[in-house]
Amino acid sequence: MSQAILPPAPPSAPRLNSRFWPWLARSLLRLSGWRLVGELPDVPKLILIGAPHSSYWDGVWGLLMKIGLGVDINIMIKREVLDGPLGIILRPIGMIPINRKAALNVVDQMVARFAERERMWLGITPEGTRKKVTHWKSGFLRIAHDANVPIQTLFLDYPTKTFTLGPVVRVTDDHEADMVQIRAMFAPYRGKHRNA
């Protein structure tokens, strides 16, 4: 018996209004050998953090999984990607442009988005870049804290062609301790070009 490509989407998750695109995404994932393992939490609001992010291919596989699940996950992405021709395709499927040079207000903007909506899932790469970094950006912790939403960890692993859903984390007032705890969870996983 073959393994499932994607787990079922929980009832509380925000949904895409399409049957064709999820079917197509699942078909492409099946052909590629990539899969998402684990169980998604049944919550209306959530932040998903995925790492290690070392290749544009991470976005391709992640986008196919997002669409294949039939879940409307907003993804924070650098503005330059959406300013080009790809923006025509990516904006309608939940990509949120971020100006990394003027990102001071991004936390407040995302907290306001969460407050305005009954259901919202937000995807973030905490490294903030495909390059190796020593410090993760802490914006996801501040958004989760101020919006009072849980964080779903998502581990990318190229050797096994899996995205693995890890523990759900609730942020405390000690963001430094939270960051140490969360980063340690990603250590065993290997991106296309490096570990987290």
C-alpha cells in the first residue's frame, strides 16, 4: 500500500475554492515523489514556519503542497519576486509581498490581518533568505505572540523528499528561549544545499 502524499486538511483550516488546482498539485507531487507527513492541527488561525530554506525549489514543493491540501495559506515572500512576471501567478494564490528593507511594520500588519479574519494560516521561512544564516528573524515569534496564534513547525528534508509536520508551539514572553527551543527542532533536517 502506497503512502499518502498529503494528510487530510482539518475542518477549521481556511479553504481554497477549487477542486481542479488541488487535484493537479497532488498529481504533480505524486510524480515528483515529494510528500507531507504528519497531522495538521484543527485550528482556524496558525503560523507555519518551514526550514531549512536553501533553494527556490523549496517554494515550488511547498506551493504544490499548499494547493494540494486545498488550504488557503498566506505566504510571506520578498517583494522582488512578486514585482516580476511571477507576481501575476503568485499574488492570487495568497502570496504577501514583504519589503525586507522596510520590514519594521510587517509584524503589526500581520497581527492586524489575523485580527480582521476568522480564519487565517500564514507561512513564513524564519531564515528570511536562502543563504546560511546564524540568526533567524524573530518576526514570526512576535506575530504569534501578539496575535495569540500557535506556531506549526515544518521540517524540509531533501534526502527523504519530505516536509514533516513537527510539534505545535505556543510562544511565551521569553522569545530568546522560544527561539532556542524551536531552532533545535530543525537541526536533524537537510535542505537542498544545507542544514538549518
